Amino acid sequence: MDEIIQLLSFLFSFLFGFGFHIATRWHFKISETYSIPMKYLTTILFVINIVLLYVYLMYQLNDGIIHIYFLLFVLFGFVVFDILQKHVKLSSFLPSKIEKIFRR
């Protein structure tokens, strides 16, 4: 794999972790009102969709080569966004409507 493509894959995986964190929080906010079996079903479908989206986008970016360190960067992006969300005021980075969704 070319170095440029590998660096783009790292950056994409890191940013995908940010998006995964936002989508996860949004999913759990929506599924609070569901019954227990429906929560499990929607969570399973959500995870399957996220994985398929990641694989498809990696296929478009670098012909579908997924290494463990790309997945570690997704996890790293997820954790970094969680830390930023807890310690940094989001109103300076996100519009007020998106911040209202996170505060609920």
C-alpha cells in the first residue's frame, strides 16, 4: 500500500471514530423510548450498518484493505471525541442545535 493512501486511511479511520461517536450517541438518544427487544434489534442493525459503511468507504479509499491499526484509530477517534465532549465546551465547535441533542 502506498504511503499516501495509508496516511489517508489513518486520517479517515480517526475521523470515522468521531462520526461513530456522534452516531452512537444519537442512536441511544433515539432508542431510549423503545422496548427492550426493540433496543437490542435496532442496536444490532445499527452496528451492522456502521461496519458495512466503514468497509465500503475503506474499499473506496484503499481497495478494502483493513488492518488492525486502522481499527485502533477508529477506537482512538471515538475516545478522543468522548474526552473532547466532556472537557471542551462544544458550543464553540458545534452549532447550538447539535449541542442541544447532546445535552438531552
